[in-house]
Amino acid sequence: MLISAPSGGGKTTLCDLLLQTLPNITRAVTTTTRAPRPGEEHGRDYYFFTPEEFQRRVAAGEFVEHATVFGRSYGVLRSELLDKLRSGKDVLLNIDVQGAETIRQRAQSEPELKRALVSIFLTPASLAELETRLRRRNADNEPEIQKRLATARQELAHWNNFDYLVISTSKEEDLRQALVLVEAEKMRAARAQAPGY
């Protein structure tokens, strides 16, 4: 399951809640070139690569998707994603809109990925609400907030490229809606196990 949202839209919170709620879901650990924040651990929170190591792996075709966002490179290793899918786990991807498009394109040529892919676009009901959330989290200065809002305007134009749209209202309601979608996708004929008569 791929969850995407504008910065401040609530995707990380929703992903954390899904991981706490669903026993068979695991997170695909993303790779980044940014430095670890206090308390973050390599292999648990992110795979922290130097820009040189990241580019070497890009050249070797090891990523399902990769992008540079706000001056830092991020990506999902193909092995990280497919190994978890093959172990029988549902895999949760917390991906920006640009990365989601790349994964959708990649899935067209990879049947295993295409069969597993379900995408959700999560967004507050308005840009004003998104701005309120960005300011409330108190993580960015004013130019950074304006940059994130400008990016969000562009990202919002792509909501209809996703399988589902969830209008974010509260953590509890966002989780409820996501759980409904997870359950519905498990019952989809292409994914369900036929009863043994």
C-alpha cells in the first residue's frame, strides 16, 4: 500500500497508526542522503547513504523509485520492497507524489509490483488547513513553509492518479478510512484466496 500526501498532509502519522494496528503490515525502509536525526537508526528509520553511494546504486538500477526532494535524495530499494512482499507481508510505502508516479510507471513492467500496488492520496480539505498543519508542527521557517505550500499546489493536481482519495480530518478518521480500504483490497478477486470446496 502506497500512501502519498503533500508535506504536512498526515501521511507519516497515518502510516505509523497502520503499523501499530495491522499485524501483517511492514514498512519499506526508505533510503536517504540526509544525515540521521537524533534517535534515528540506519536500517530501522532509513538507510542513510552518502550521495556517492546513493548515485552508485541509482546507476546500478537498484531503486524502484528515487527522487530529490527539498535538496535531498530519497529512494526505495527494489530488494527492500520485493523481499518483504515475497515473505508474505503487506508493505507500506510513505512516498511523495513524484515518487508515487515513478512506482506506478515501474509497476507496469513488473507484474509482482503491479499485483501488490494500491495507492492512496491523503490530503486536508483545503490549502488553508494544510498551512495550519505546517505551522502547528513548528518545524520550518516561513520561506520553507511557502515552498512546501507551492509544492503542495502542484501535488494536489495529481490526486486523481491514485486508486483512492482520503480527505484527512482527524487521525482516528484517517485510520478508519484506511483500514476500510485495506480490508476492501484484501477481498478484491485478484488478491483473495478462493474458498476450498
